[in-house]
Amino acid sequence: MDVDLGGFLGQNGTYDYDKDYEYKPDDESEGSRAVLIPLLYSAVMVVGQLGNVLLLVILTQKRKSWTISDIFILHLGVSDALLLATLPLRAVQAAEHGWRFGTELCKISGAVFNINFYCGIFLLACISVDRCLSIVHNKQLFTHNRPARAHLSCLVAWFISLILTIPDWIFLTAANDEKGDVCRSDYSQSETDWRLLSRLRHHTLGLLLPAAVLIFCCVRILLRLQQRPKSSQKPTDIMVLLLLVGVFFLCWVPYNITLIVDTFRNGSKEPQDGSSGEGSLKTALMVTAALGCVHACLRPLLYFGLCDNFRKRAVALLTCATDEPKGSLCELGVGEEARPDQSQEVQEIKPMTSVEQQVPSPQC
């Protein structure tokens, strides 16, 4: 039996296997990101700037009667307003898939983004430490008689935030990429592995240490409040603080987790744009960074929903009313002494009454 192999073995041509397996980007998903993320940035910028401008105007009007809580609210509002001012640059970058504003604005935008995160977590840590000392140990870190200590603590938080963003001011640049100019950190000209050092600085000093302080203080406060009788608790200021901390972590933790994954994945090497894994990681960083920026517009909404004084002052300002409430704009309890437990008060009163009964009354 003759088998004709000529038809099979005689094929001398070559076949391009890469033709059918060529990677094609998902144009639909990129188009969705190009629309949704700029819309998100625009909405956050409009809502956030309206809320923070209203907040800062009200604080300016009552600057002669600032409380310790108002001081921290002021610095948090300034930090959010600075971040919101850079969101148009991020919106255009997401829409056009490239950076169009040069190296100087690249440095400013990246540094302000990190300053907002650092300053926010440091200021919340200061508030939490004060509340923990007041409720758990009956001590005060800040007092209304000495507001300079609160201002100094806020300035220290700003100073540390600026120190931690020094690598951003040095290495951020508008570099050329395959798809155009991008705003990224360029460590190629440095012999020292500044990229890894910068990430370790962010993960330890900027995230883990202040987050540990926040979690420790909040847990101690909750445990202490559970031991108190319900009639002696004042949960309003504690609830506002816990919600502020919870919303902060909800918005910023996804970005920081993604950044940690990127740090371990790339190590000390610069990320390569060719792999699909790097592309998905870049997309995750973009989306989670946008979620972190959302936090800047949520704080005024929380104040308006939870704080009666802020809501009344906002309504009074918008309606040009003259009657304004007194007290802190949003009661965080900073600088206030904790109420003693009623059980302790009763125990102190009982011996006093018994002694009074034993002492005979003087006879005339």
C-alpha cells in the first residue's frame, strides 16, 4: 500500500502563529475607563469643593470662637481642598490616556495626592489619641485654654507630610511612553534604589504606624465605653470620630493594598509595560487612586449629616440668617474632659453621706 505524503510533507511555506494569538487591547473597557473615571473626578471635584468652601467660609466667620475640634476640622478641610484643586489634571489624564501638563504640575499633583493621605491619617491619629487619653485615662492632650498645642500638632502633621513627599518632588516627571507622555517617578538616573526605599517609607511611616495608632485608640475607646452605664455615655462625638476613621480607611485602604501588591510584584525593578498583568495592576492603581480622592468630598457631607451646629450654620449662611448656634462646628470631643462614670460618683458619694450621718449636729 502506497501512502502519498507529498501533500503533507511538501508544504514548504511558513505559518505565522502569532497572527491568531496577537494580544488585542480591550477597546471597550479602555473607553469605559476613559469616560467613567473623568466623570468620577469631575463629580468629586464639584461636590467636594462646594462642601469644603462652605466649611472654610463658616470656620472663617467664627474664627474668634474656635474650639479644638474646629482647629482640626480646618486643617482637614484645607488638605481636602488642595487635593480637589488637582483633580481636573487627573480627569484630563484619565480621559486622554496621557499627561499634558508638564513636569512641574506632575510633581505638584503627585505630591498633593500623598500629602492629603498623610495629613489626613496623622490628624485623625492626633484626635484619636486625645479621645483615648480623655476617655480611658481621664487625661487631656489638648485643652481649650491652650489652643497653641493643637495648632502646633497640626503644623507638625503638615511638616511630616511634606518630608515624606520629598521623593515625589524629586523623582516625579512627565516621561515619554509608548502611548505618549505619562506622569510617573523616574529613578533610572539614581544609583540608590530610591523606588524601593520610597515605597517602604510610605508603607511603614505613612500607613502602618499611624493606622496602628488609630486602630488601637478606637478599640480602647470602644472597650471603655462598653464598661460604662448607658446613662453616662456621650456617644455623639465618638460616633463622629469613628465614622470619620471608618470612611478614611474605606476609601484609602484599597489603594494602599494595591500599592503593596505592586511593591512586592516589581521589587526594586521598574515595572514593564508589556505584560497584561502590569496593565491590570496599573488599572487597579488608577481606579483605587480615584476612590481615595472620593474621600475628599465625603467629609463635609458627614459633617452636614452628623453635626447639628454645622448644619444650622450652613443653613444660616445660605439663608442669610443672623441667628447662629454657639459651640464647635462639629463636635469631635477634642480637648474636652470625659464624663466620669456614674458608678464611681455613687461610690464616692456614699462614704461622704455615711460620714455626715455619723457626725453629730451641733446643739445650740
